Amino acid sequence: MVSYNKLSDAELVSLFKEGDETAYLEIYDRYKTLLLHHAYKKLGNLQDVDDILQELFTDLWNKRDRLPFTSNLSGYLYTAVRNRIFNLFYRRQREVSHLESLASFAEAGAWEADQLLLEKELSLLIEKEIRELSPRVREVFTLSRDQGLSHREIALQLGTSEQTVSKQISQALKMLKVRLGKLLFLILLLFS
């Protein structure tokens, strides 16, 4: 009977590639602790190290007939562990980046939703205050702000003087400032 623990790496690899489970177990026993210490120095997390080693030895068994080496088993195993550590770092970095991006997106989305809601409420409040102006002042103000007419065009349309139009717009703005001033001030404080 063959004593597997006395075989060289090259002999173990040859038997292993033929599907010898005992050769596989000897490779596992021979290198598991060394690889564990090596990976732990790099990662500092035993759970991550266990995951990497489990993945490595599972892949080793599943790909035994396609392994690209015949003799340098230790070099292959150390390189495989190193590559898996790099992959883990890369995945974690990508996850953090995605989470930061998602948080930024969610924060921006929430801000936009709040801002849209606030704009709608403010617009409704301004419309309500405009409706409460006297009919003539409201008409002049609406022609000026909504239709974009000049003081002269409004005066011609309503058959009044430009000075009267100017006074009525001033009156409307003062009234809106008084009624909306505190609210706008509070809004600016909240969102600045």
C-alpha cells in the first residue's frame, strides 16, 4: 500500500489528476494550514479565509483533469489564494462603490421629491394669495406676471395710466411679500 504522506508533490498531482481522492485529501492536509496562515496575514478575517480556501479546494477537485501544472503544486496553490484575495478585495470595493452610488442616488432622489412637493405647495399658496387680491389689482398683476405684458400694454388694455398700473403691481407685490414673507423665510432656512 502507498503511503501518501511520503509522496512528492509531483507524484500526488499525477495521482490526483487521475481522480485519486486520497491524493486530493493529502494535498488538502499538506497545504491547508500553510495557506490558511498565508491568507489570514493578508485578510485578517477567518471567515473570509475559510471561504477562500473552501472555494480553492472545491475548484481544485472539480478542475483536476484540466490543471495546468504537473509539479509546482505549492506555487499554484499560493498563486490561486493570492488571486482569490485580490478578487475579494475587488468585489468589496465594487460593493462599497455601488452602495455609495445608491445612497447618493437615493439622497438626491429624496431631495428632488421634497423639492418638487415644496414647489407645488408654494405655487398653490401663491395662487391662493393672488386670488385674495382685489379684482383690479389681481387683474393687473396677472397680466404682468402670467402674460408678461409691460406696464404700457396693460394700461392700454385696461384704459388706465401706466402710473396706476405701476402702483397696483407694487401694491400686489407688497401684499404678497407680507403674506408670504414669513413662509418663504422659513423655507429658505429649511432648505439652505
